[in-house]
Amino acid sequence: MSTLEKIEKIVVEGYKSIEVGVVDSYKKIEDIVVDGYKKIENGFVEKHLMKEGETVAEAKERILKKVKETDNIDAE
């Protein structure tokens, strides 16, 4: 293996290491943002859209079903 090939190998390994670090950091940030959004969304549904005796998941499902029905009516 020539000196140039050795240098190339070291540089490629270094970039791969940086890439892994960047991707892992991005995933962590994405998870934090998504979790925060879900907490806000669930809080809004709980406070303003839930019916008595309904869970947040049930309320979301009910709303989604209604939206889909409305979209089908608009498409006709």
C-alpha cells in the first residue's frame, strides 16, 4: 500500500466517523423535537377536542376519521 493510499484510507475513515456522529446528533435532535411536538399536540387535544370519557388516542382517531370523511366529500 502506497503512502497516498494510506492517507486516503485514514481520511475516509475520519470522514465516516464524522458522518456517524453528525447523523446520530441529528437523530437525537429530531427525537427531542418530535417528542416535544407530540406533547403539545396531545395537550391541545386533551384540553380542547376530547369528549368526556375519551382518551387522547380515541379523540385523535375520531377527528382523523371526520377529516377523511370531509376530504372525500370535497373530492366529489
